[in-house]
Amino acid sequence: MPTPLIPMPVDTDLTAWIDALGTPFAAFELQGSGCVSYGVATPAGRLFVKTFRAENARSLRRALAVHGAVAHEAIAAPLAVYRLRSGEHALVYPWLDGGVLYPTDPRGAAVRTDPDGAMARFRALPPDRVEAALDAVLDAHVAVAAAGFVAVDLYDGCLLYDFTTSRMHVVDVDEYRPGPFTLEADRLPGSTRFMAPEEFRRGAVIDERTTVFNLGRTLRLLLDAGDVEAAWRGSDRQLAVIAKATEQRPELRHATVDELAVAWRAATARR
């Protein structure tokens, strides 16, 4: 069982705390969430440090809730959380080698087609390796759903693939929430390429079938050789599973993430 994380108070500000922790070797400052993250080299190994200001407190609470309830080898889990004197919080993760499939980049969507980028390299892998990576994403979300959470803001920017170990990691669950819930805003955060219709409708119910849609779009977009859904690498059986997962009407989709995973694995085994 996962262990709930309790923020540990630190009587210093962020800069001094990071300097005491180790040597920063990377900074990630262009995140849509407004959080700033760092790669930090320490005597015990490299770490990924994600910082939250007061305006990001809700995302921090959501991340801690998910990690306190879900443990899965494909979901990057924090080692600790700190509350700094400056009012900021810091989540500390082990550093993961590999590449985020859609990193925040000034080039925008063009980064996905950069032949040297993680997404293009991932799409060039043999189909069985891509399918294994997608299976890990599905399995992680079976655990998420079993713990009573729905995926929010799930897209290719939340996925990191290690090309050396052939492992996929889900690296950002900060918007995942207990479900079902009623949408009280005009839309949820996320990439329109991955989002279900109900995520754009105030008053809609967001539940496990919404996660099914998000995962269906993940399967469709990542088992394609290109970025415009014109170079499908899978089978017709797999496409049929995706078509059901991404029905516009939630009641026509797979009822659960587990049902989607079972259907996808059956279709994949028969390709």
C-alpha cells in the first residue's frame, strides 16, 4: 500500500534548500501549470524536484492525494514533500532517464515531429515495443480507477519513455481527482486532442468512462507513425476497441478502464 506523504517543514527558502540538496543541472520553467522544476545532482543520485507556489496549492493537494492512494510501477512516485519557509512546497522524485513524449517547448506542436525528439523516436519503435509501453499506461490507470480517481489532463506530455530500459512512465498526475464529479467550470484542463466531449460541458459528469476516452485517444495517437492520424500501425481489431473507447456518448464506451484494458489486450494478442 502507498504511504501518505506529509509535508516536512524546512526553515529556509527554495534557493538555499536546493543548494543544500545538491547541484542543479536542469531547470524546467515553461510548464503550463506554472510550477518550476529542477534536476538536482546529489551524492546519493539525481533527483527531480517540482516546486509549487501558493497558487498551485490545489494541484499539490491533488498530487498528494493520488500518490497517497495509488502505487504502480509505471507511475512516477515522489520520495518526499517539503514545506519551505518561503511558503513554497517541493515534491522530490527520483530522476527518470528518457524523454517526455511532448515536452514543453517554444516550438509547440512541431516538437512532436522533430526526428531527434522523444515522440518521433517512440513512434519509430517496433510496434510490439510501443504496445508494451501502452499496456503499462493502461495498467497504471486500472490502478488509478480502482483507487477511485479519474484522469484529468492526461496527454502525451504526461508520458516519459526510457529508450534504454523500454519502460513507460506516467509522470504527472497533479490534476487527477476523486470521481465521479460534476464539472463546475466551462472546461477541464488538458489537451483537446485527448479530451472527451463532456470535459468541455459545465454540469457534465466526469467519471471512469471519461478516463476510458482519454486512454482511447492515447492508444490512437501513439500507435501511429505520424502526427495527423494517417499512418496507423495497429490492427483493425485494435481500431475497433479504440472506436468504442472514444464514443461521443459516454454510455456507449467501455464501462471501466479494466474493461478497456481487457479488450485492448485481446485485440493486440490477435493482431
